[in-house]
Amino acid sequence: MSLPVVLSEALQHIYQGQPWLDVTLMEHLQELDAEKASRRFDTSHNIWELVNHIIFWHQNVDRKLKGEKPEQEGDLPDFYFPENHGENNWQATLQRLDHSITYMVETIRNFPEEKLYSNIANTQHNAYYYIQGVLQHAAYHLGQIVLIRKYADT
């Protein structure tokens, strides 16, 4: 099995599978309603903002790996929190997350193994750096989401 396939499966497991962490993003998000996703504790980001942040960085890295401009016209800002905090909008955000995971997993899976350690155009880092970063980033924010959800449920 190639390294890009292994890395893509690791990301898929963090999202919805059986990761080493023993928790997944979807198990903590799919039963969460818009009100709880909007709760903020002290000065923390809320879960909705964290989900949009994850989407933002999946999109950014996906584009870098494809040789595209990382930020484009019409993109939502990082840590975006919509004015409409309704349930339909929350469900749409979860669909955007699903879409971003699917694209990121496929981009990693199909990335040429021989180019993993070559610098990405217009950056100072290679593809492996960005791919590993996406995995670490997802795990880090999963931890935050687990803790915020714990307090949102109380």
C-alpha cells in the first residue's frame, strides 16, 4: 500500500472510522444541534467555527496539492460563524464538512508518491508536510470539539 493511500485512510478514520484516537469527528457532530454547535465558553471558538475552520484548511491544502491558488474569490473566511444559526444552516455546514473530507481524502489518495517530498509550488514546504499537517490539524480540533461538546451537553 502506498504512503498516500495510508495517509488518506488515516484522515478518513479521524472523520468517520476507527482511528487510533478511538473517537471520530462525525460521532461528535452528527447528533449535535445548531444551538449546541453555537455555544461559546468564555472566549473559545464554538464548534460551528471550528468545523468551518477545518473546512477552510482542507480547501486550502487541497488546492495547494493540486497546484491551485489556495484562497479564492467567494471562499468563506477562516473560523466563519454565519449570522443564520438555524438548524438547516448547521446541517448544510456538516454537508460542507463531508464534502471537504471527501475531496481531501481523494486528493491525498491520488497524490503521486514520488512527489511527496518535493516542495509545493509557491510554498516553502513539501506535500508530505501539508498532508501530515491536515491529519494533525483534524486530530487537534477533534479534541477541542470533544471538550466543548462535553460542556455544551451539561
